[in-house]
Amino acid sequence: MSVAVPRGWANTLDHQPAYWLRPAQDYYADPDTDGNGTSSGIYVWGDVAAARQGGVCAEISDPAVHTDARSLAKWMRGIKGVTATPRSDEMLSGLTATVMDLQLGANPPKCEGNPYVALIASRPGAPDAYAWGLGKKEQTRLWLVDLGGGHTSSVFVIGPKETFEELLQRAQPILATLRLTNS
């Protein structure tokens, strides 16, 4: 993966499964990414699967859900408590991305007492287990990109609902430079 990062953004995580960029001002104000603060940013995950639902709240994938972009998007649209609005496909990293907007709807599941829905998780056998999802105060645009060889990447732009559109505009030039690879 490669990306051009303009001044004013902070690289807040760069390791095997993920790469995170956040507006530096937001990161310095609140370095946590719990979905209940200033979690605005661009979150890239390399090889994703559907997160197991049903109150598990763990870093466990659901083997019943196929891992291609279309299957993951269809599955997310069916999660109770998530409002998922499909958008037109877009090009991202020279590949066709399945795109949708996400936010928590009425009566979302609770994870550790907080409204939160896990959307993606690491595949079984991944060196670093993870789960990533959606918090109560967040709005999200998600791109799911098939990389070939059965691998799918996810790119989340997440921010507080009241400043989301501004964040999305700031993220667009960065996303235009994003290059994802299957390696």
C-alpha cells in the first residue's frame, strides 16, 4: 500500500493489518478511536472478513459470509441496528470499489455497554487479530475493494456526524493517491 499524505494529517497506525490517518488536530485532541470521541480519519484494513455478530464483541470472523466486496456489503446491509445506504461503485486504487454509507440506526447492539457494531474482523489465522466497526456518534463511508486472490481491503472514512462531510472532502485528495496491493 502507498499513499500521499498532505500536511495536517497524522499517521496514527501503520502495521501488518491496518494503516490509519487522522487529521492531526483531532488526533492530538483525542488519540482514542473508540467511536465516542473525535475518531475522524481514514482507516485502511488489508484483508478483511465479516465480524461475527450475536453479542460476541470479539475479534472473530464469521466463516458463513463470503469475503468478496459484494458479499460483505450485502451482509452489512442486513445487520440489525445498522443503517447502510448503498452508493454507486467508484474507482479506488485503480479498482472498482463497492461503496456505502453507514451509521447506527435504532436499537443497535451493545458491546461492552456501548452502542457499537463490529463490521469487519481479521481472517482466521491472521497474525494480528482485530475487529473494527461503527460507534454511536460516527458516520462512515466505506469502500470495499477486491484485490484478487480472494482478498478484500476495506477503507473507512469515519467522523462525527456534524463534521463528516467536511472530513470526506479533506479525505478525497488522499484517497485519490491510495494504491492498494495484494502482497
